[in-house]
Amino acid sequence: MFRIISQDKKTEARTGEIATTHGKILTPAFMPVATMGAAKTLSSEELEEMDYKLILANAFHLYLKPGLKIIKKFGGLHNFMNWNQGLLTDSGGYQIFSLKNTKVTEEGVNFRSSLDGSSHFFSPEVSIKVQEILGADIIMAFDECLGYPVECKRAKESMERSMRWAIRSKKAHRNNKQFLFGIVQGSTDKDLRRTSLERLEEIGFPGYGIGSLSIGEPEEMMFEIVDSLIPLMPENKPRYLMGLGKPSQLLEMIKKGVDLFDSSFPTRIARNGSCLTHQGKIIIRDSKFKNDTAPIDENCSCPVCRNYTRAYIRHLFNVGEVLALRLASYHNLFYLNHLTKEARKAIAENNFSSFYSLTKEALKG
Amino acid sequence: MFRIISQDKKTEARTGEIATTHGKILTPAFMPVATMGAAKTLSSEELEEMDYKLILANAFHLYLKPGLKIIKKFGGLHNFMNWNQGLLTDSGGYQIFSLKNTKVTEEGVNFRSSLDGSSHFFSPEVSIKVQEILGADIIMAFDECLGYPVECKRAKESMERSMRWAIRSKKAHRNNKQFLFGIVQGSTDKDLRRTSLERLEEIGFPGYGIGSLSIGEPEEMMFEIVDSLIPLMPENKPRYLMGLGKPSQLLEMIKKGVDLFDSSFPTRIARNGSCLTHQGKIIIRDSKFKNDTAPIDENCSCPVCRNYTRAYIRHLFNVGEVLALRLASYHNLFYLNHLTKEARKAIAENNFSSFYSLTKEALKG
């Protein structure tokens, strides 16, 4: 399902292609997050117009609402949300372990819905079944996610449970049109991370996620974990760093050889009035933009930058117009997709190091 | 600026064309309301894509935010909001008289901004100046608006003041690229309405608004006022019934010979989860739609109806996704524009009576 197209000579950066029944996905790729079956404020057509080929949806949220019965009636999430490109669902692990009052046993997790207090049970088998009904092209093993920081003993026990759950996830996985990825756990302990990866490779998956990073640990520490892991990961399988969306971090991780990313960061900051540009983040709400006839980003070719000015978008934020959220969200997602396209081009032209340095410098603003 | 294209033989319905420097507007026409320089949740491109040729913006709101200095810098509201079709601004009268603690004198109105408490003064001269800077194709005389019900003496005095203000509005109006419309006042008193219209005709305007209707009076009463006024209005000038947006009311008023309408109704009900259809209004939030694979309106060709189902849109409302508001708003505005298109076609084919009866019946659901 994955082939490497180009390998940069000076860094670990590479371009590749994931082939799914919903088309081919060029990597490195960033996935917009469509938690509830829609990337916040945006439509499926807009994501397609931006040229996204892979997006992420949350199995846990969609299981609760609208529920599997409805998704089943539509023959899966693709049809339900009218999305005809690649789709990845996470297993629900991360969301469930963010809840309070969960009860974790070896069998799985009992939790209460934050929507109506109803009782539910998730396990590797349940999660895979849910993801089968949702019908994404890539699905994730069900794992236990810990916060940061966490005691070493707890991290070890949890990682070992997640690896036993990875075995059960694989056993439960039957639909061979869906690729099941394993997820490396082990908190910030390099040895635990290595062990986790070894276990997953023994089980065998067509791709590997790196979980429980970018959850509050220092950026340096995250970089170190990834640095220690990447050389151990199989070259010919996609590497997916879960939960990353800052341009500077994407750039860094692409350099280290990561292929896939997802994050709600670009749409979340957009709703707060922040926009990503080639010269770093700008706070579009800032009064200094009140007369500014320039687009959000002079170097961006998205429809928002072609049609609207900073002054207009600032005004929309100022008066609470929903259109403000849309324009900023659209631009930010367009920008991130563009960043990965530029990275792929630089890698293909064996020019990534120079692209990396120039982009890193420019992003400082 | 206005010519009649077809006159229905059995009713007062007619089609016409208003020629502005931003293109031609076919009537009867409905105007989406872009109070702050954006139709709620929607972009200028979307209004253009829906084939709207005329929209309304509020002079009062834009005067307060972003303020005239910024709009001036952009050379007017068209540029500021990137809208290249026809634009109409109201004078601010209606908005100002909805405020508390206003002080009205013959000279004008002192009021405090509801945004920051700052003091402001509007008069016919100020309103026309503001509208000149906004640069709409059609602008409105500054008038005093009363609520419903109101004492006859008060209605008479106010109407007479509005007529004196209409004289001052016309005197202050200099930009001959902008068409200034007078506004008929006189509350629910037919004699006052007739007197108001006569005064306006003496002053002479290229078009006439009917103000202070659809503000709480019984629908019957509104119909009667319009019935009494229309035969007195000049045939060769556009007739604009301010603040109307319900499909059944539009249909009725088109039959009576009204040419222009505006209302925030379609976008306001959309945000509450109501959608307009050929079979009347539906509450898309209703649980009966939870499994419904049909579009909002089977007979609608808008992108929302082509791409999304009732079940999906209901789900988006259910989980609070902004996209829900967008899809319902887009559909409702598309539907109203389509309704006026169908009406124009029926009038042109001298078939309006039959169209009227069938549509009225269908709208009952």
C-alpha cells in the first residue's frame, strides 16, 4: 500500500505514495481533522478544492453521534459526509482516556458519554468493529493513552497493555480494504518506545503511528523521542506522528522522515483569529491590520487570499461574523497542505535541506 | 434606471430591470441582508454563485464598525467586501429607532452606540453622506421608524417629519451614480400612507420603499396597506417592500406588483435549523430526519441539495458544527432567489396566476 518515491540524500526526508481504494495519497501529508464528520466550519467540497487527499475523523465521537446505525444506513462515513478521498479514523483511545470516570481493565474501557451520561464499553474488538462500520481507508489500533508526565512504571504497564491490545486489534481486523496501523506508545521513555515498536513489528502492520506525543512535553523531548525512533522504524512503511500541526514542527518532522500528520491546530487557532503565513503566525484580530489592504499571506494563492483583505477579515472577527472563522480556517488548512506540497517538491528535487533552512528562517517572521 | 419588461395580464405582477453601474437587476428580486458586510455565515463568492445581483447592507452598522475611515480607504463597501454586483444600503433610520435612549429633534437623532456607548448624531444629511461613502448603487432616504401599534397623532407627526427629512435627503444627495429611493411611512393608516406617497412623488424619486411594515402588525393588515398603496404608486418606478422574506408573503406581494424585497428571515431561521422548501418550511433538526437520505428539498438544484442529506445536516446541527448554519443558510437563500426567478419566468410567460396558485398550495406542505 506504500511506496517511497524519493529519498532526500542529506536528510531522512522522503516522499511516498499510499494507495487506497479512495485514491492515492502523496506523503508527507497533513490531515485536517473532521472530528464529527466535518472539518470545523468547512465543507467536504472545500477540503477537496484545497486538494486534500486524506482527512481524519474520530471513531469515538461518531460512535456517540450520530451513532453507528445511521452511518451504517449510509454505507459508511464517506457517503454520510460526501467525502470521496482518503479517510483515516483514530481508534477512540485518545478520546476515551481524556474522559473522567473511566474504568480500565485488561478487557477494555468502561466510560460514560459526556453527551448524555449513558454507559459504553470500548475494547480493541469494539473499536475495530466501529471503524469497520465507519469504513475509513486507514484505521488505528485501540491503545491506552497516558498524559504527560507519567511515572515510568505506569508508562511501562500501559505500553505493554497497549501492545496486547494491538494484537487483539489485528486479530479483530477483517476488512482487507482497510489498512490497520499500529501505534507506538511508551511515553517519554526511549527504551519503552523502542520495545513498543519492536512488539508492533512482530505483530506486523502496514504502517505505524507514534502516539502520545505533543501532549504537553517540551518540544525538545518530543524531537528526541522521534529521533530515537525513526532509525528503528521500517523504511518501507508509512510513519504517522499523531497530533502534530504547527508548521515549524511539521518541517522538522518531515526532515526526520515522518510521513503523516494530523491536528486540529490550524482550524482551532483560526477560530481564535490566528492565521498561518509563510512569514509565521499573524493575529488577524490585531488592530494593526484594520486598514491593511493586503491578503492574509501575500505568497498564498488560496481563494481567501485572492478575494479578501486583512482589514475585511479583521472586521468580520471584530463583529462576530461566522464568515471570519471560515476564511481563517480555509486559509490555514490551505497553507498547511501547500507546505507539504512544497516539501514534497523540494525532496523530489533533492533540495530539501535548502528548503528546510529557508522555510525555518521565514517562519520566524 | 428602471424599465418594465413584462406585465402580467390577470394580476399586478410585473417583471422589470434596474440598471446600475454594477450591472442589471431583474425584478421581482429578493435581497439577502449583509448587515455588517457579509450575509450571515456566507461569503460574497457564494452570493454571486447563487446568482444574486443585489444585496442589502446596513449603513448604521457599518458606520459604527468598521467605520467610514476604513471603508473610504477601500473606495467603498463593494471593494471592502469584494462584492461586484448591485448593492443597496438602508439609511440607518430603522436601526436607530430600535435603539433605546435616542433623542429625536427636527434636526436629527442623537444616539449612543450599543457597542461602546459613544455618542453619535444621524440626520438626513449625515445618512446620505455615510451612504455616499459606502457607495451602494441604491441608497435610501433617512426616515423615522415607529413600532406597531402607534397612536394616530404620533404616526401623523412622524410621517410628516419623515417627509421633511425626505426633502433634506434628496437635497443632500449629490452622487448621480447612486439612486436615492424615498420611503413611504404612515404606520397602518391608509390615509397617512397615501399622503406620504403623494409628498414623496412631489419631491420625486427614482424608486419608492414601503417602510415600517412586517414589524408586528397582523399579516392581513399589511396586505391591506399594500393593496391600498400599490394602485397609487407610479407604474414605471420600482416598488420596494422593506423587511419581507417569507416565501408565501413574497408570492403574495409579487402578485400585488411589488418589485424588491429584503429580509434577514431566511438566514435567521437557517441558523435555528429551519429550511425553506417547495413544500414549505421544515425543521431540519427534527429527529424524524435522522435517517433521511434525501436532500433538504428534492426539487432544489443548489450545491447543498446536490451534495448533502437531511440526516447529515441534522447531525451537524446536533453536534453544533458551524457547517450546519452555512448549509442551511446557503440553501435558504438559494431557494428564495429561485422563487423570484420562477415568478419572473411565470410573469414573462403570462402564466403567473397559475404559478401563484400552485406555489401557494405547495407551500402549505
